[in-house]
Amino acid sequence: MARIAYQGEPGANSHNVCKQHYPDWEAVPCASFEDVFAAVTGGDADLAMIPIDNSIAGRVSDIHHFLPESDLHIVAEHFMRIEFSLMAVPGASVDTIRTVHSHVHALGQCRKVIRELGLTPLISGDTAGAAREVAEAADPSQAAIAPPLAAEIYGLEILRNDVEDEDHNTTRFVVLSRDFVAAPRDNGPIVTSFVFNVRNLPAALYKALGGFATNNINMTKLESYMVGGEFAATQFLAEVDGHPDDADLKRALEELAFFTTDIKILGVYPADPFRG
């Protein structure tokens, strides 16, 4: 059976998106993002499902650190509407709970219910792990905020559904592979992700990006990195609409090469329908 690795424990959002898009694959939980990358690089898993951006919390900083330096490639993207539930052991209620456990991002995305119920938030490694910890404690004063799947897995009762503050809470996941597999042209919208370095000189970034404007290329992401511990934004992660073999994007990338020291294509993959 093919295997897809994800960070977190069974019942986490990453596990859920694996089940949705790769239902016939074995989903392999990993303790950390480093372990996920290592599982694919070392051949223990065929693919990795990694969260990269959230509509509320922004970018997942760990991933934006690992991805440019890894030898893995983006082969797909998936967007998932994030749903959180407040859950506790059987017999507990909103009147008995005093603390709520979850990942720091989930706690930050569910502030309203935490404030309404006067709960003390406690940080766990991930949302599903918080559900497991609450189940093991068997304490009706403890609750967890986690995806509904976690309540099913760990035998908890859902006290409230949809406790996230915003109904647009959406996470973008990317699928990583050891092999570079470029999506074919002329088969629907394509996203190209790449990193590049520019010298720390006046107008260097402006000149590097000029070709995308003149060739009418839509750039949907541009984020900077510090390289080598220096406080200078010399490396950038960018995403654009289009295929590198399209004439316009090909010209833009050629122009980019004049003003950069390195360009690395991370992936050429189909755009998820969520993008519209």
C-alpha cells in the first residue's frame, strides 16, 4: 500500500485531508515536520501532506524554512475548510470544564468560545494530541479543541461544533514527492512555485520581478527569508499562475535569471479548484 506522511497524531487536520484526497493510501503520522520530510526523503513514505498557509494564522513558518532547503518537490495542493469542535470525556459538560487543550494556532483561532466559557487555554503539540491527552486524563474538567474526527478516534463527546472564530478558516496543504513531476500544460490552471536569491542591492528585487509584470504574469505569493543568519532578505519564495513552458512565463523566468544568483523550481502542479 502506498504511504503518505503527515505531521500530528491520528485525527489531526492533516490526517483528515489525507483521508479525503488519498483514501486508499496508508496515512503515516509523524511527530514533527522534520520527521515528515525525512520519511519521504528516506523512502519510508511516498508522499507528504504538509500545511503551508492558513487564512487566519498566515504562513506555517516551519515549512517555509524547510521547503527551500529540502530535495522534495510540490506535486499537488489542496485547500481544506478547518472545522474545530470542543470535546471532553463522556459525562462532561460546558459547566464542568475548566481548561482547554489544543495547538497554539487552534487556541488562537477559537478565542471567542474560550472567553465565553472562561476556560484556561493550555498548549499541546497538536490538536489531535490534545484530544488524546484529554481522553487519557479522564478528567471532566479538561476539554480539547480538535477536529471532529479526533473525538471519534479517542472516544470523546463533542460539546460544541464549529467553535472557530471565523467561518473562512481555511488551510492550504501541499503534497511533496521525492520526484519532480510537472503537471502537463493545457490541462487546466497551473501553479509554479520557486525560490530565488537576489543580491542585497538597491532595486534588486524590483528589477528581478519586472519581467513578471511586463509579461502579464499573476504572482500570487512572494515571501522573504533570511539566509545564513544575516538580517538581509536575500531569498524569496514565489508562486505564479502558469506553466514554465508557457511563452510568457518562460520569458519572465529568463529575465529573472539576469538579476538573481539562483532559481530553484519547487513544483509545477494543478491549481486547486478552491482558487476559483
